[in-house]
Amino acid sequence: MSENAPAADAAMPGSVARQPRRASLLRFLMRRHPLALGLVTLFLIAAIFGPWIAPHSMTDTDLGAALQGSSAEHLLGTDPLGRDVLSRLLGSTVVAAEAFLIVVLIGGIFGTLLGLLAGGLGGILDLVVSRVTEVVQGFPTVLVAIVIVALLGPSLVNAMVAVGIAAIPDFARVSRGVAIQLRDREFVQAARGLGASELRILRTEILPGMIGPLVVVASFDGAQAVMWEAALSFLGLGIQPPAPSFGSMLREAQQYLSIQPQLAIVTGVAVTAVILGLNLFGDAISDYFDGDGR
Amino acid sequence: MLVYVAGRMAGAALTLLCVSALAFFATALAPGNPAAVLLGTMATPERVEAVTRQLGLDRPLPTRFVIWLGETVQGNLGVSNLSHKPVTGLLMDALPVTLELAGLSLLLAVLVAVPTGLILAQKRDRWWSKPAMAVITLGISVPGFWVGLMLIVLFAVTWRILPSGGYVPVSRGLGLNLRSMILPTLSLAIYLAPALIRFVRVTAQSVLKEPFVDTARAKGLGNFRILFRHVAPNTWINTMTFVGLQLGVLISGAIVIEVIFSLPGIGRLGLNAVLNRDYPVVQGVVLVAAVGYVFVNLAIDLAYGLVDPRVRTR
């Protein structure tokens, strides 16, 4: 998903596998990147506890109370079917987290594996993987989604598989880069000298060195996943009603922009906050592993 | 240079073949017999079988792919299951709308983003440069289609100065046409620009460290002249590559924006086709978008030589 190419490039740190850490990650984030930490924490709380802390049902309709503004009963108002907007936003966060997981798992597992093998072993495999990555990266995500949904029907998983496939090149590019940087370093040669097989070296010596950069890519691609979940559900290619999702909520909100614009505004602010948090978190982690600070 | 051009062209051809195979097999393997879909629910099994044979659907898949490819190259993409019109005609009607939206948005995004990125690179120590970068990070995080909705709320609902959607063809007047394209173009450009600004800034920052910049400064040239005459040309190649990579974003974004503003472009055509299982149209849309994507990227690769003389001699 080179949809975020500039961000993913920031994932390549100047010096990989920098040991030892100067401060604990949590303290570093609290001191230097409080906004990133705060937004991601909020996202996690909402995604994990959302269904329990939601003040109302996410799907029960009450047409008598449709399209209300904010009130003590409904803090963020109600939607066209009278459902509580705050509760549905919390439900959307759960869906966004599912989207995040699907995309990062697909992209992370396949991409890292490909990049690790290509960069670590080199040769013809590297050539093939690099070429294919180059071609696939940047290919319009919506087209992949359209093909998959045409084949399998619209659903959250199908839409996110498309986004996950688009994320593979990002993970592959970064893990390949790290593997190439590391494969001739002294500690790797030492392991080779001790008779470790190449596959074992990849697993025990090189893979641990790419955790930091991969977390960075996961944050940025996770942010993209949330954005794409919203966009594809907005188009009707993702999650189907009555399940709440940022995208399907915005789709409903669009028809009532002139009557109750608040619906579109709060939903957009919520999804932007999630995406911004993940993007800032990616920047923060990159900063942490890069160590250049400010 | 020749080897480079040949390699790029071979790569483009290979990509096109893969994409067309993908478009074909994804739809050919989809559940449901197209012949049955075409005839409706009242058709007898014998009739369905006859049409299946007539359409060549009983032949092996590889054979069908070769036949389909041959027809496609000749511009015959079949007939829509929904409107029973030729797919090529539907695409030809929709394409100008999408091209106009994508072209205008890209133009606007580049015109705004390149100077902004250059200036942010040079003035990185000013008090406003950090807040400016924060705004850009925020811009990267805002979903483009939500920006579109907010523009509708502002310009069409609150101030009532621009239409909230719909397309006016150029044939009914360029002014009216452009008026209907203002909000869609703005939405898509706002979606594209922040990432481009960020990229130009990073690229320009590394160029600013080059010795020739010091030379220019030593000659007594002003900041503005250094930035736009000496630094900017050295960022073109990277910027073009980035725009090429962003092409997928542009195509995806255009599809979403078309739906929001009810523009009868490729995106809305493809989306309606997917939701109605109109496979010939899905194939056509995927193919057209992929061809556009491949050719623009190829053009960008080949244009390097025009922008940077150093590439030609290499």
C-alpha cells in the first residue's frame, strides 16, 4: 500500500538494531510524544472496552428520536434511525481495530517473510521479489478491492484482504532493506562461522533486528487500514448494515448533510483522531529507534 | 539508456498481461453462470445451455482467456449485463469525467505542494514551520472523502454558492463544467497534497545540503533564487517518481470522490457494476484503470531523460 510511501520510507532507520536502549519506550513516548500515546491509548480502550462502555445499543433503532443533536441522553446525538451516535462510534472503533489487525497480519506475515528471504538470501529470489514488489506497490487499492468483492461479495474481511495485499510490498521493502544491511555484519558472520544455516541466521540474527522498523510500518499501514475500511464501507464494499463502521456511518450521514451535519462532523473527527494517532505513533516509534530526536 | 527503456517497456507489458489475467480470471471464476444471469430467471435449462455454448463458456478457461484477450485488444469488451450496452461505449462515456477530475486535482495538488514543500525545507527553523508540519500530518490523516463531505456542508449547504454534486459536460459550457468540478477537485487535491508536501520537503532538505548550494550562496544569490532555480530542478526526478507511486492513490481517490459528488466517471461505473455483479463492466473498469496506471508510470520513467539531462548520458 504505498499509499503512504513518504511515511513508510521514514521507517528505515539510519542504524538498525541499535542496542542498548536509552530509555524505556513508554517513558520516551510520555515525554516526547504524548499526543501519539494518548490517541493510541484512547483507540485501544475504545476498541477493547467499546461494547461495554457504550451507553446505548449500537443497532436498536428508535425512529421517534431520529437525527437529534447533542443531549444529556445522547451525548453526540442520534443517526437517521434514532441510534445513539456515541455508541455507534465506539462500535466503529472495534471494526477499525479489526481492519487494522487483518491488514497488519496479512501484510506483516507475507511481506516480512518475502523481504527477509529476498534480502537475506539474495540472488534470483531477491530479483524476482523486488520486481514483483515494485509492480504491486502503488497499484490502486480500490481496484484490488473491487476485484475481490466482485468475486467474493462485500464484507469487512474481503475488503480488508484487498488492503492487506496492498500492504505486503511495504513490509517486504522494509524487511528486505534491513536484511541487506545486516547480513554481512560481524555478529551474523560470527553465527555463520559457528556453522548456523542461512535460514537459522535469518530467524535468530536478522529477524530480531527488524522489529522496530516493522512496528513503524505496521503503524502507518494500520492507519491506512482504518482509512480504507472507512472508504470501502462508505462505498458499500466493506461491512454491511446494520453493523456500525466509520464508513457506513458517513454514508448514512451524507444523505442528511443539510438537516443534521453534526452526524458527519463527529464521525469524521473520530476516524481522523484514530488515523492521526496511528500516524503519530509511527513517527514516534521511528524517532525512538532512529535516536536522532529533536 | 536503450536497455533501460526496453526493460521498462517489457515490465509494463508484463504488468498489463498479469492485470488482464487477474481481471479475466477473477470474474470468470465468480459464482453464477453469466448465461443464466443474461437470460433471467424464466429461462429453461436447455436455453441456458445453448447460450452457454454460444458465448463459449463451455470451453476450457485458458482458451477462453486467449479469446477474451484477442477481443479485448480489438476494443471489444463485451456487453453490460445490466444495461445491455457495449462496455467499450460505457467506458468511453465515463473516462473523460474521471480524467478531468484526476487531471485537475493532480495539477492543483502539484502547484500547491511543490512550492510549499520547497519553502518548508528552506525555512525549517522559523516559528511557523513546526505548526505547519503538524497541519500537514493532520492532512495526511484526514480521509479524503470526509473532506469532500465537509466541503459540501460549507459551500453547498451553509453558503449555497456551489452545487453539492452532479456533472455538467463541457458541451454545455466550460464555465458551468468547471463550476461543477470545483468541490470534487478541491477534495481530491486536499487528499493528495499533504503527502506530496512532506515528500518535497524531505527531498529539498537533502538537496540543500549539497555543495553547489553553498557555492550559489557564496556568489551572493538570494534565498528565493537558490530555492527555485538551483534546488527545485534537482528535486524534479524524485517528485515525479513519487507522483507515479501516488497514482494508485489518485485513481482510488477519484473513485471515492466520484461517488460522493455523483460524477458519472469510471469509479461510479465500476462500483455500480460490482454491487450489481455486472462482470463485463467490472472487467472493463479494472482493465482501463490498470492500463492508465501502467502507461502513466511508463511515461514518467521515460520522461526522466527530459527533466534531468544527466539521465540521458548514463
